Amino acid sequence: MRQAGPVRRPLPRLLSPRDLPEAELRAAVLDGELYALGDRWSSVADPDDAEARARSVLSESSSRTIAARRTAAWIWGACAAPPHDLQCLVSSSARSRGAPSGSRVSEVRIDDDEVVHLGGALVTSPARTVLDLLRLDDVSGRSEQLALRVLSEHEVEPRTVLSLSRRHSSAVGRARAQALLRALVDPVLG
């Protein structure tokens, strides 16, 4: 009779130092077997897509935590690297705990149609992401560039963003967002 060895559990799609030593993960990157994805690692055979990005930053957070602003822009593919400080929201009706470490969490009013479910993680919709980015007081213009990328890459209708801004009439930066959106989509009239 053959004795069975220890049962090996399959590795998850996104790896962390809990799964393998960090030195081994970094060596696998150098060997071309893995790539860094946020603070996780993934097989080069797996796509670097929105679902993987969302799960990489929200895997240890509450199921009610929503990736937002620049974090959502990264998830939607508007930039190559996630922001150093993860930006998240929780619905004012959710009263959630358990945001990722190193994140800034804002409690806001957000409707269900402004949130997308990606592989068990929550992310602001592309339209809400654009609105939130344009509301930021960003003198560098980086948020505007990200908003423009999300607009074009996800074919977000500017009217949808304007409608969202009207729905959130008391939101800080709403008028700024509307003016910037008009200037971005129609520089001649903006």
C-alpha cells in the first residue's frame, strides 16, 4: 500500500507573503513567472485585468469597502501603478469596518448603480470614478488625466457623469467637476 504524502493545497490566483516567502515571490518575478499586482503577485499566465486589480487591493477588506478615486482609476486601467495610499469609500448606510491597511476611507452617500462588483470586490463604476476624480482639488492635473483615460477607455458618456453630479448636489467639488468635465470633453465650448 502506497502512503500518501502531505496534501498540498492549490495556491490562490493572487499570492502574498502568507502563501510563499516574499523573497521567493520576488525571485519568481525575476524569473518571469510572476508579476507584481498592487501588493500581491500573479502568474504571468493570468491576465492583469480589473477583477485581479480589485481583488489585489481589497482582498483583506470588509465586503462593504469600495475602491474609489485613484485606486478605482488604477483598477479600471487608467494608470500603471496603484496609488501609495489606497482610497476607499463606504456607504453612509453601511457603517463598515475593515478597510485595507494603508488606506483612506471616506463615508459617503453612494447608490447601488454607482458600484461595480468585480470578483467579490467593490469598485466605483467608471462614471462615478470620473466624477470623484474631477471633484478632487488637484493642482498637478493628474486626476484630470486619469478621468480622461477612464472616460475614453470605458466609453463613459459625459452626460452620465453630469447626471451623477446633479444627483449628488451637496457633494464638495461638484461645480468644479462639472466645469472640468465640460472643458475635457469639449475644450472649445468648455
